[in-house]
Amino acid sequence: MKKLIILLCAVFFTQYDLSAQAEFELNPSQSMSITGKGPGQDATKNPYDGQNCFAIVENIGKREFSIRTQQNGKIIEIIPLKNGETKKVKLLVGYELYLDTNSKGKANAKVTFEKMTE
């Protein structure tokens, strides 16, 4: 029985390390670089930096905001995200991920990264 508990704990902690998750508060009219700019400029560390991956962005607040992906200053996609919604965004190598809000109140987001299986 003790071995089973130890095995389950080991599996849990291994899985925990395979995903990165961060929560953010966005002030009114704020754009936040989430990942892709480089060390010290990103809001969170993408554990799959240099690889194609997914960013799962969840709106955990009451205000709508948008997800923006771009590469070398060129906007690739803008995705509106209403409160309570979750979107899975493909991040190819070299893509930058931003969260933008134009609302009068604060918005809250949770971002999780997932490895892209080929």
C-alpha cells in the first residue's frame, strides 16, 4: 500500500512539472506580453520555448479581454475571450503571446502551456 501511495505521488509531481500555469491580473487598457519576447520581458516562462506548443488561456474574471499572437511585429491572430471562456491557442516557434484589455475594470486570466504532440 505504501508503494502505491509513493508511486501516485511521484506521478502527480512528474505531471505537475510538465505543465506551467500562471494567473494574471490585467489593469484597464493594458497589454501584457505573456511569452515570446525573452527572459525578463515575459510574464511567465513557457516550458516549451523553442518548440511548437499550445497556450490554454482561461478568462477567470468578469471582464472580456483578447488574446493576440504575433511574430516579428506582425499580428497573426486576435481572439476575443469572454468571461468564463477558455481558448487553446497554437504557439509556433517564434510566436509571441499577448493579453490585451480595453475594459474599464480589471481582467483576470490563467495561462497554461501544453506540449504539442506531432
